[in-house]
Amino acid sequence: MRLCLLLFVAGVLLSGCQTGTDALTTSAAPSTVTGPAASAIAGDMAGRYAEQAGSTVTPIRLHSDASEFSTALEAALNGWRFTVVTDDKARSVKDTAKPIELAYSLIDVDGQVLARLSSETLELGRAYSVSSGGATPASPLSLMKRN
């Protein structure tokens, strides 16, 4: 009985060690995702984001870097009629809507690339098989909505 109680208390204490964060991850793309693969992944993820986000009225703030994926994602979001802001100074004075912060990450995992788009209310993820000619989805879309 004491052993069960001790294990229960230890489990409760250790579960309190888990940390969560509401902050978005920084945007990052591995150098292995270039050219047609970057465009294919960006196009698919932007399309899935557009399906879930609904409105294209609110601008998107994208923390871009020098990667081909960043450029391809910005172009794909523009293709879905989103206004993409990469610098607050680029916003016009008349634009009063606060932009949605959108972060992305690409991670090489077991010969595939895991792509993730994150905002405060929506997170999308999908694995892709990458080849020299492009990229194809290797998993179903993972979707998480927050209130």
C-alpha cells in the first residue's frame, strides 16, 4: 500500500515538471529542402493553412530567413490571397489589423521532412518524402486548433 502511494506521489510530482509554452517556434528550414521540394511543401502547407484559417483579410507576419522554403512559403501564401508582412515597417499606416504571427519549421526525420506551420490558434504538420524532382506527402495532415 505504501509503495503504491509513494509511486502515485512521485508520478504527480514528476508530471508537474512538464513545461508548455504559448510562444511560437522560430522559423527554420534545413538546407536539404531546396528548389522544387521547397515549392511543393510550401504550396501544400499554404493550401492546408488557407482551408483551416478561412479569412484572408488579416495579414500574416512571417519570420522569414534566407532559405528557399521561406521564399516559396511567402509566394504560396500570397497565391492564396494572404497579405504577408515580413517587417512591421513595410505595413502601410492605414492597415490597422494586427498580423497573425505564423512560424514554420522543417525537420529531417528518418529520410523524410516534417513540415510544421504554427500560429496562436492553429498548428499544422505533415511529413513529406523529398526527391530531386519535388516532394510528396508521406502522412496525413496533423491539425490542432486552439481557442
